[in-house]
Amino acid sequence: MTSQSSLMVAARVNRGSIGPLRALLATMNRAPGQADPDNPLVPFGKLANLHFSRFVVLDDQTLNDITLYGLPRKEYPVYLAFLCDFDGGVASFLNDLLDCASPGLRQIFSLCEDFTASTDLRRWIRRHNLPIATSYVNWPGRTMKQVREEALLHQAIAAYLNANSNQLAGQPDHQVWAQVRQFVAGETGAGRLTLTPPAPTRPLTALGNLFHLVGAGLLIVLLGPLVLLLVIFIIRREETTAPVYAPRLDLEAQQKLSVLEDHEFTNQFSAMGSLKPGLARRWVISYILWLIEWTARHLYTKGRLARVRTIHFARWVFLDNKRRILFASNYDGSLDSYMDDFINKVGFGLNVVFSNGVGYPRTRWLLADGASDEQKFKYFLRRHELPTDVWYNARPSTTAVELERNSRIRRGLEATGLSKAEAREWVQLL
């Protein structure tokens, strides 16, 4: 199995450079925020293993919120963040990225504080690559090559069924499966379709996953009682007095965000904010994200994060010594439906993570209430959202559910035989 990896370069930007930087990033787009795959700066379309990428200026507009606790506003840096989700290892991806985009990346990063004409680009990227606190991949091991091949497979089968609808009408499901299977065998034999077998999982990767499953799982169990004590004796007391600040975003800011959304069915989301003060909050959120990382790596690996099926990739990244946090995701549907999906299915999951942010709707015992105040939650999340300056999606107009359907169609064709129930289920996928 080929694993998916991520990259997040974050570098400081002077405030005087934000305007020129945004103007330069805008030249990469064919629509507001929507990357042209063939743009001359970073031609994303040439990166065969890339799923999603974005450039976003991390200019936090909520820094005053900490004053709700009687603390002074702290002036954190503004960062340029460059995020990528891709197949394989970082070293291999960097080779491909630098081969096709070194001049453009140099031009973009030249607007960052510590980048000069003589900077070693590869070393600079590695030095500014921030560790991921938690990441989620909809279906680990599903590569871009597989996505493209299975999309073409689905298209070929749809064309075959359309052309042979009279002949196939009324035939038993297992006969339809057999004829489609024969058609696909002919297409692959003639080279018109390719279905590349998945790469085997390397022994070291399998060993690392096993070590993480057992080792990290054991530490999570051992640290659980300590976190519970923090919740009982510190967090719960804070919850009763924590200030809530979730005003509705003003119309101008809403329009700036809305123009970047709903260009296709899949969307991007970038948000950041300050964590509530105190070591207890930092310890608790670190533990929770560690727990989510463990479950996402070992339990939620087949197209679902709990009961939510709409997320392709997501990540949480700590900034500024764990005093701020960035959340970035790629998801299907509108932002409103995305938030509703979480509120209705895993509202407690929203609470245990986002309630550690300043101003979040009040929770009980870290799990209850909070996101159940739907309007305040939506205002809170929207207010912390950042405009994503450039966003690239290598699989436009294909939802996570459709990707799973295409893979199930392929698995059905590769089976040596299907029962009547399995054949009926497979035909329904078509």
C-alpha cells in the first residue's frame, strides 16, 4: 500500500508584504481562490501524486479575543502557509515539486522574511515544514493513479451500458456482472484501460503502523486518567466562567469568503485561532488530537471519520508554541452542510477539539452543549475562517462517496465470483 503524506510550509511574512504576496498568489488562479493547474508559478497539474494543495496567508483577525480573559493582546507573526497532500514520501514529492516549480516557489517565498536569492530552497522548505498534530485521510492507500484509473473505468462501463442497454435489459445481475467483466477484460487487454495493482506495503511501514497501534494506544490509555483529572478539577471549573464570543461575521468578510467557495462540489476550509490560556488546556488538546490521530490511523480508514463521509483530507497544526492552532480540510458540499453534518453526527467531537479555542460556545464536561447551540457554533467557526488564496483539487467534481463507489466497482470486477446478493449490490453501484 502506498501511504499518503503531507507537507505544510509556514514562513513569516512582514505586514507590508501581504498585499504584494496576495496579488502574486492571485495570478495562479483561474477563478477566485481556484488554482489553474497549469499556472506558471506552481503547475500543480504536473504533480501526478498530488491530491490537494493550497496557499493561505495566516493573518489571524481574532487576536483581540484573548482580552476577554483580561490578558493583553499578543502580536503573533503573519505566516504564509503552503499545504500539500500527496502519495508517497516527502523526499520523493519534494523532488517532483522542485523539478517543476523551483523558480515559481522562489518568487513566492521571496516575500517571506528569511528567504533570499541565495537560499537553498529544499533545505528551507524542510526547515519550515511544521509537524502535523493530527491528520485524516479518507481512504489511506488510495493513490491519485488509482483515482484516475477507476474514474476512467467507471466512465467506460457507463458508456458500455448505455450502448448495450437493450441487450442487458432484464438480464440477471450476475449475467450483467459477467458481461461487464468480459468487456473490461477486453479493454484492459487492448490497453484502453489500465488498472494498476496496488503497491505492496513495505515491511518497515507495516512494522511502524503496528508499533504506533500498540505503543501509542498504550500511552493513550495510561494518560487517560490524568486527562480526566484535568477535566474534572480544572477544565470543568473553567467551562462555567469561560467567556463566549461568537458574533456574526460582517457582510463584507462573509462575501470575501463566499466568493472562494462552491465553484464545484468539493470545497476547502482553513481556520485558525488562539487556544484558551493555561497549561491544562494545552495538555488536554494535545491529548485529544493525539487520540484522534490514533483513531484516524487505525480505525477510521475506510471513508468515514466516525459517521461523516464527506472529508477527503484534514489536519490540525499547532502554531506559536501551542498557543494557536490551524485547521485545514477538503470536504464535499457547502460549508453549511459540512457543519450540519458534524453537528448532527459527532457534535461531541467538535466540542472536545474546538471548545479549547477562545470564545467557543459554552460546553459541559468538554462533551456536551457547545456545538448544539448551532447558530453560535456556526458564527464562531465562520469568524475564524481564513480566505484560502490558492486551492488546487486534483480530482474535481468527484465526491468521496463517488471515489468509494468507483473502488467498489473495481473490486467487484476483480472478484472471481459473486453471490446473487453481491451481484445485485454490485449492479446497483452502476
